[in-house]
Amino acid sequence: MKRKVLALMVPALLMASAANAAEIYNKNGNKLDLYGKVDGLHYFSDDASEDGDQTYVRFGLKGETQITSELTGYGQWE
């Protein structure tokens, strides 16, 4: 029974990822957010071209500005 639980837990832990976001500026109708994601992956395969570390990191910035009372501008860089 313990082996069965372990066999299910290991892939679940390997597929877990972390995503975070933080507002770094908010003043006078202007906002700037920083966000990111980290995925830790390792593939096991008989084919050497698909085997190995597949870890990646993604981060970016999102911005928002109040142009007029009825118009808002948005921007994003990743």
C-alpha cells in the first residue's frame, strides 16, 4: 500500500509549480504589477532528445494607467 501512495505522490510533486504576483507601484491612477511562474520538470525517456531537465521560469510586468475618467490604458511585457 505504501508503494502505491508513493507512486502517486512523486508525479504529483514533480508537476507542482509556483506562481506569484506583486503590485510594485500604485499611485495617481497608475499601477505596475510584477508576476512570475516557475515550473520544475524533469523527463525520463528512452529517447535521449526528450530526456532531461525541462525547467522553465516566466516573469513579466503588467501596467495600467487612467488616461481620462472613461479611458484606461493597459500594457504587458513577458
